[in-house]
Amino acid sequence: MIRVTVSDTTTETSVVKSIRLRRSDGRPFAPYEAGAHVDVLGPGGITRQYSLCSPPDDTDSYLIAVKREENSRGGSAALHDQVAAGDELVISEPRNLFRIEPAADRHVLVGAGIGITPLLSMAHQLRRTGAWFRLHYFATNREKAAFVPLLESAEFAADVEFHFGVDRNEQPKAVVEALADLDAATHVYTCGPKEFMQRVTDVATRSLPEDNVHIEHFQPLEPTAEAGDEFEVELDTGEVFRVPPGRSIVEVLADGGIEVDTSCREGICGTCVLTVLDGVPDHRDNCLTRKEKAAGDQIATCVSRASTARLVLEL
């Protein structure tokens, strides 16, 4: 974990606030990989995950953007109401579950609302490397879209298309038009509300393999770890634990004195992922990709379970 100081905050929209962070010890950050997020331990001890949206090679500061959720459980509201320049926070090292595909010739970024944040870091990186990309940004209107002045600047304007005020009934047509002329060398990246990302995925996979479509999730899947049959977990140390219905692997291991790093406990941040040496996972997370789930050699231990009677895990 890294102790950071808030250097400044900016009101991006009526519900989105950006927060610039610098290391409290004065040292530079390490460059991060576009699409990465950090855990932020906010006021009141609540940890939430936020995408980094500054240029990935900017070692002077990290930038996050926080949307005040209508039904906030304390995380976004605290960062809006209780955090100002000069305050200290604690963040994790960046983790990336939403990477740019290096082998792709073209990159199409499709975001809605606050989903612009990880795509903004991708746009910075793609611009720096000279890669071909197009960013499509959907929002209710200009006033509710974050970072518009930056995206309209000379750095990005030629590669950004705004879709403001697109009616719900018109959105399918707009997405189809945004994703026209895809070829096998194109990869699509999307972040936003669940229904929006599903629409983008449905359209993109009409002409692209599923592995060419990348999704950033910040919502858990259902059902969660509470459902399912009992199974055994064997660790590479030889210890064996029984995981009953209603308990997660993380909880059972903690009861046995074995702590697995966790953050969200909802299967969206990837902190608790362990290697599977034997057995078949029952994936219930939103952090592993389709390809990683199909490989069956990793498991998000805070929510996922087993399809076999035993899983063997490497700590």
C-alpha cells in the first residue's frame, strides 16, 4: 500500500470529481499499464476500486475520477464530501485486468458515463505509441460527460467521437455504426453500465472473436459464493479445508490462520486470485477474462467455488 497526498481536485461534472494523487514521501510513482486500477482506502476505512486515467508514463501523479453514486454505501460520497487538497489517503499498487492487446493493429474504445476513465488512460498510451485508435464516448449530454475539454483538445480531437443525447431506443443503431468495419486485427474495449457493455459486446462479436472484445467490470456477478455445494480445498502445503455452502474460500482459509490478500470481496478487483493446480473452478467473478476462465488455472477465491469435489491451490 502507498500513502498519497491529494494535490488537487476538480469538479468534472455535477456527479464526477477527479482527484490527483502524489506520493506523500515525495518519490515518483512507477509507470503503470493503461487500463489499470487502484484500491483507494477512503475516509471511514472503506476501500473501493478506481481506474487510473492519467497518462500511464506520468510518474509525478496518478489521477482518478469518482462518480457520486445515488445509493452510495459510503465510498464515493466520502471521497466527494470529505476529501480535499492536502488530505492523505492510502492506495494499492496498480493492478490491471483490462489490458491493451499489443498484437492488435486497431483499437476501438467505447465508453459510457464514468466508464471513460480506464479508456482515457488507454487513449493516452495509444497516442504516445502512435497506434491507431478510435474512442467513442456515450453520455446523456455534454454536461454529464467527464474530461470533454481534454478529449476535444488537439491531442485527441481527431480520434474521438462523442455520442451525446442518444436515446435508449437509438443506442443500438449508434453502437452498430460505431463498430462498423471491424476486422480480425481490431480489438474493442468497453466500460460503462452493464447493459451498455453487453450491447457493445453483442455487436462486436458479430464480426470479431470473443477474445477480441475486452470488458472492464466494477459490478459483481450473481450468484455469489454463498450458493453451491460443499467442496475441499487443498493447499500446496498439504493442508486441507472444507468449504461449506455459505462460506467463501477466503473466509475458510482465514479461519484456518491463512490470510489471502483481498480488497473488494465481490470478485471484481482480482486481489485474491490464486493459481489452481488441480480441480475445476466454478467461476463467479468479474475479474478474470473469458480466456483465463476457460484455462481453469486461476480462481478468485473471494467468490468462486469448485465444480469438482476438490481444488488444489498454490498460495
